[in-house]
Amino acid sequence: MSVLSRLRQCAVARPASVHSYVAAASLLHIQPNFQQTQFRSDSSHTASATAKRTRSGKPQSPLPSPDPLSIDGSSSAPLSKGVSQPVSIALSDPTPVPVRARTRRASSKPIDIKIPIDLSLRDAEEAITLQPTTLPDIHDTPLMGEIREIQSKHPDHILLVQVGGFYEVYKLPGYDYFQQVAEICDLRVANGKVPFVGFPVSQLLRYLERLLKAGKTVAVVDQVDDDRLSRTKTKLRAVTRIATPGAMLDEHWLESKDNNFFMSLLVLQPDDLSPSSPLALAWLDISTGEFFVGSSTLGSLPSVLVKVQPREFVVEKSLVDQGHPAAVAVQDYIQRESSGITPLIARKPSKEFSHATAHPTFVKLLQSNMAKLGTARQRHAVTPLSHPAHEATDVSELLGQFTKPQIQAAGALLRHVAAIYPTRSLSLFNPSKDAALGETMTIDAVTHASLELTKTQRTGLTKGSLLSEIDETVTAVGSRLLVQRIKAPSTSVPEIERRLNLVEVFFTNSHLLVDVRTALKSFKDIERALSKLHLNRGGPADFHHVIQSLKISRDLRQLLLDYAESPQGQALAPKLRQSLLGLTRAIPLFDDLIERYEGFVSEDYLVENIDTTDQPRIIRAGFAHELDRLLEQRAELIQRSEALRQDLTKEYVSPRSANAANLCFDPKHGCLVEFRTAALLNQKVEASRDLKPLSVQKNSKLTRFQSEKWTKLYNLIQLNSEQISILQKDIFADAVRRLIVESFLIKEAASAVAEIDVSAALAHCALERKFTRPQITTEIVGGRHPTVERMQQLRGIQFVRNDSNLNPNESIWVITGIGSFVPAESALIGIADRIFTRIGSSDDLGGNRSTFMVEMEETASILANATAQSLVIMDEVGRGTSSQDGVALAMAIIQYLHDRVRCRTLFATHYHELANLLEMPGSSPSADSTRIQLEHVRFYHTGIHFGQNGKFALVYKVLPGVMTKSHGIDIARLMGLPASVVDNAAMFFSRLGSSEPGQSPR
């Protein structure tokens, strides 16, 4: 069979190949013959409309380049150049060749199709422009049928359907989202038999952000392959991802220091509405591979949500419909976290949480992971840093670490996440119980906000919070680990000691600290880069970042080992050296990957702001001989095009003119040669057999011609570009496959580097701020508040240090810690299982609750949930009501905490009457029967310095004893209240029976 016959058969089987048939025929010097073939095309109404949207009269670059490998997240489908436009076929006959084609339904009038010159087989169908005189019922077209079928499977999501270079949303019967999409995205509706809105593929992330912030979820329907079976539809489409708040990877709205967790929640006893009702939880981050499982109770759920801060929930539909307290707690959390992209609740039928459905899914993940992880560990001889679940030797042993409800919650979550990326498998760690809720300190929502751990209450920003003052990390993985530790400090003494040991190693050697932090600055966010590659949403830059970061992790390992073996390292305390060596053993070596792929991506491609369409080389020279040969061929073709341009200039341009011929490609007219009209040698042009002028010249200063020589050369360049593109993609795909094989250990390497970064950052902070290593007890000497101290320094005010001692006889004090060095001269710090705060005043107008009601609700939660190992901080309890009620409530609360809870407490109040109700410790018993003796209560007050002129200054020093004068009216004067107001206040205060003006209870 001749080459031409095979080409014709290909064109019949695949209408998209017709333009390649034309191009190949021209290269073989064969006159194309269309008389024997009828071509069919997609009868979608969108073809002509889409073509009009991309029409441009500007010439394109004469040297087309291979499709770049950048898979930038805009689509996981094969990359598309957009919609080609009809052009004249510049062979021996410069006029376009019309082809007669018939629609599937009977029609008396044919449809004209103009064949473009474009060598990309994948995008041919978008190049065909329909000019129908009649159309079939648009709702019966294959495209609409395909969309309706996909819509029936995803009724709750907005469908973004890729049609060529655009994503489109159609107004179809039963589809309620169309008008919402138009309004949210501010898109103009294209009216017709089927109204639709659309936007370019390159703008996908922009519009996804708008839709997600509006609380919508989006099913992205991409063109995944050519349809070789249908005679009327040219593309196969499928849902390649579902965009939800939890499914974001590295989009610009996702903070690098924040995790992006999914969480599933299983209520074990739905009829038990008590605070002790048990729950099973699972949460994972697909962007980093982290996967956790734990247990909680209904009463503790709000604290867990604050700790994990999920962006998407998987909950039984019946719980939401019935208003179960667990569902209400989730909805309350979502309402508080409404800034940015709103968290989402995915309502699932109960069978998704059943053991029969969830257990196989969970076991399948463990089986896959154990097989990969075991062989990887043997290859690299590494010891996991802090993932006990990874230490199991088989699936049954690992499975035994989790309860049946936990497995059900985890399996339901895995099924939900798998549906979000239906065409790809996920890369996840085995679920870990390191962060199990019993091994970390519980901090509820109110306490988290009051202590301003990660953001301030007033602004909602990180600046001014504890995190902003101690976060000296230089990597994204380290920053995320520090945030996790602040939200959930460890309550395990061995773990806290291990962390402190690593901080001390860097604290005692400033040279090692500087070297490590310098190396860390080049370490990229390889957890998210690897996840993007695994989900087919990453590109060469992500691959390069992973390889270079693995090299840095290897260098860090060697740097720490060299220090441990040096005389200085040998002199370390045994516990410090052991912790350091344990950290180095957790860093795998990837010598084979680094040796093979270091410098794999060409430097030119990695240059910032590079125009990849003009830079065909993505894989470095020397990596693949066939690729080098094709690129050399391309360079030769470019030289030939430059020689042709010079020859045309020399032959047809006046030697006195400085202007030259220009070779270009126009989407409407094909390959063109442009001359400045004034510089043309008209007689030579008229005698030329190669140059054929266009019938219409739109620019009087330019004259454009079609050239057979340039057309043939352009087609050769196109073929070469296509070969380069395909080969580079194949090489890159093979490299990604090799990298993914090591994905588990790469993520473990990232975890070890995060540990190094956090330890070095805390050591740097300790050196800069003069922090000290705490010991586990309850005494603090010269304590300071890091955030307040920094703010005082900015104001030029010296921070006043305070001592505290929380021994069993003095339990009314405060303690915090995250396993870091602390701002004190010395510190002996104990372990608290939970921290509670009742600080500040606020109302809940939307919930119809006054300030006092909110205050009492928070106090009730503290008294119900605090244990003897807890820390309670209470400020101004009882001030939202009358003085007598407030004093009575405050006294009763102190007594309850002292006698029943017996926890460490700091109780700040302005009610000086409390001192009159309590016996001072150590004093002789009073005859007053109204006084109560609480042996573990101690009194302290803030210091005031009085000047000779009667003025005073607050020195912020905490001293033993009781203060009955707080000088509230004088402070009001100091704060700028009008003098008349202050004077009248002093008069009224005197009338109320105070012993002297300015006195107020404290």
C-alpha cells in the first residue's frame, strides 16, 4: 500500500488527521486529492463560536516550537494549542480546498469545511470550522449527550467542559448552576439554542478560586483522548479532577505554611448526645501526603477542629439532616473560619462509613504502602524519625494499631478523596497515630484565639501572634511543622526532651547553626511538588526542585554526621549526640536519582519568565542522543529558514533599503513572506514563480506573498517540533515514574529536613532573644512573654521579668510551652494536658447571646472539662453582671477549681472583695465565719511606682500580696478622657462611699 493510500485511510478513520494528510502530501510532492473522501466533524454548535473567539489578524511566529512540558495545574488533560483557524493551503494552488461533509442526521444542504495547515494531530478537531446552513437539534448532539451523562454522575458539582482552548458551562435542563457561574465569574452569556459561558483554559485557576470562595465545587471535564469510534464527535472527555477546598495543591491562595486537611468524622453512638459520646476521626493532606487517625469525644470535637483546621469534611448525611451536635460543631467551626475559601461539608450516605465498604479501601492502601515502603527502606537503610505506625512489619500488625471505627472513618475518607482525582492514585503515608489526640495538649477554640497562638484577635493576621515571634524557619516544610506544634504541643516527656536536645545541639554551636540554615534556604517544598507530579499536575520545574532538594538533604546529613564525629560532637552530652544521630539516620540517600537526574532540566527552561514557546529544549543536552539529534536538526532547519530569508531579501529587496524580508505564519493565510512595499523590486517579484501575492493586502506599507519554498520548510519545522515535543514528554514521564517509586522515602526525607529546620530556627530564636532550656517541673525564674516583650522593645520600653512557682502548694499560675527553649533566665516546666482561657469580653449578637452569657458559657465549659493536669487562665469573671453577683460567682468558681478540679490556675480580677472573703495562707484563723480558707491559693498583684508629685507608673512587676487601689480614674485621665469627665468620675466615686477618690477594687 502506498504512503498516500495509508494517509487517506488515516484521514477517513480520524477526521482530525486530514490536515496532517495535506501537510505530508505536500512534503512528498503529491497533489492532495479530496475527491474520494468524505470527512465528518463534531456537529457541536460551539465549533464556529470558539473559532471566532480566537481569530487574530496578527502574524504568528514563523518558527513553531514543540509543546512545552509545563503541566501548570490549569488542566490535567493533554496540552492544547487552542483552536486553529482555517488557512489557505499554500501548495501549488494557493486557494483553500473546500471539502464536502455530511452531518449524521439527514440534511439536504452540505456543510463546508476548510482544512487548515497544522501538524498537531491532537488539536485538529478544534481547527475545523463549521459553516452550517442547517443544524440538527442541539440537545441531540454527541457533545451534549456526553455532558448530560457526566452531569448525571456529578449532580452536585459545576461542570467545566473543555472544548478546544476553552472551558465552557452550558445551560441544560435540570442544571441549576449556569446563571450562578455567570454571575460569580462575571462572564457574558453567549445566547443560542444552548446558551453557554466560557473562558480560556489558561484562566482556569483564576475562575476556580472565585467559584470555591463562593462555596461551589467544580468538576473539571477535560479532553483526554481522540474519539476513534464516533463518526461525529472527535474528542473523548472525562472528569479528571474535582476542585474542592481540600483538593488544592499549590495554588496561589494556599499558604505554604498551612496544611490543607480533609477530615472524616464517624459518630459511634448517634443517640448518645452527651459530651463523652465517642467519635472516630481521620484527616489527611493530599498536598503533603500526611495521614492521621485518632479518637475523640463530642465535647472535645471543637478543640480538635481548631487543632487540625480542616478545609473539607466528610460526614454522614443523616447527621447533618438531623442537626446532630457533631454536625453543628462542624458548622460552627466553618462559620468562624469563613475568611478566604469557605470549608466544605461533603454529605455521604451511611454505607460509605460501613465496615464492609470502608475496610477494603483502607487495607488496600496499607498493602500497597507496606510493599513499597519495605523495599525502599531496605535499599536506603533508613530509620523513620517519628512515625511509629511505619514500624509495623506487615499489614495485619499495622491494622491492629487502629480501632474498627477509626478504620471506617479512614476508609470513608480515602474513598472520598479518590473520587476527587478519579484518573490518578494518591500518594499518602500510612496513617500515623503520632498526633493522636491523647498525646498532645488540647487547646479549645476560645483558648486558641485568646492566646493568639497563630493570629491576633483584632486583625486576624499572623503578625503580632506567638507564631510570628518565634517562626524563624526558612523552609515551607519546617514552617508547617512549627505551626502543627504550636496548635498541638506534645504531652510526651520523652518527645519533648528529644526536641529540646536537637535545639540545644544547634544552640551550642553557632557555626553549625549558620551552615545548616544557609543550606536550608535552597530547600524547596518537595512534599507539594511530589504530590503535583504524582497527580499529573506538576512540570519540569517541580521535578528539578525535588532532585535539587534531595541533594541538599544529602548534604545536610553529611554535615550533621561530620559534626557528630568531630571532637566537638564527641564532646556533646550522650543524650544530645544520640538525638542528633537519630535525626541523621532518618534522612535517606538518593545517590542514584541525584546522579541520573541532577541538571536533568535545562537551565534555559528554568530561567524566570522564559517564553517556553520559543525555547524547545527542556531536557538538558547529552541526556538523550535521539533528542540531541532532533534538536540539531531543528537548528539546521532554523539556519535554512534564515538563509531563505536572506536570499529573498537579496533577490527582491532594493539594495539601497535597510529593510529585509520577513517569514511568518498567519492563521488565516498560512505561511507568508512580508516585504516593505517601498523596498520591493516589483519587476523581479512579478517574474517570480515562487511568490504569489495575496489577493487582498490590508496594509499598504506591507506586501505579503505565499511561498511554496517557505511553506515546505515551515512544514518540516513543524514535524520536527512535534517529534521533539513527543520525545521530551516521554523522557519526562519516565523520569517522573522513577521518582514516584521513591515517593514514600522522599516524603520522609522532607519530614527529617522539617525537623532540622524547626530545631535550627528555635535555636536561632533562643540565641537572638536569650531564651533558656526548660526542665520539666513547675518553676519559672525571670519569665517573659515573647510577643509582649517584642512589642515593648519596638516602643522603647524595657520588659519587666517575673518569677513564678507552680508547686502543689501554689497552683494559681500559668504555664505554656511547645517543646522550645523559653523566654526566661531559668525554667522548670511541667506537662499540662489541656489549656483553658476565659479572657476578654465579646458578645454573640447573631446567636442572641450577651457578653455575660458568652462568659458564663465559656466558664461552664472550663469547669466541666478541666482536669487536675490542666492549666486554667481566667480574667475578669463575673464582670458582666452586678457587683454582688459577680463577686459571688467569682468566689464560687475559685472554690470549685481549688476543691474539685485542683488544677493550676491563674485568676485575675478587679474584685478586691475576694481577698476579704478568703483567709490569707499562713495567717491565724479569723473569727469572721464568712471567711473561707483555701490552702493552695496565693495572692499577687501588679506593682506601681509613685513619684514625688503624686503621679504613678505601672511597672508590670508581679509581687506577693493584695492591691486594693488600682487608680482606675487616674489611668482614665492618663488615657486622654476629658478632664471634666475624670473630675466628675472622682466626685461620683466619692459619693459611692469610697475611702478616697481614685480607689477602685483590685
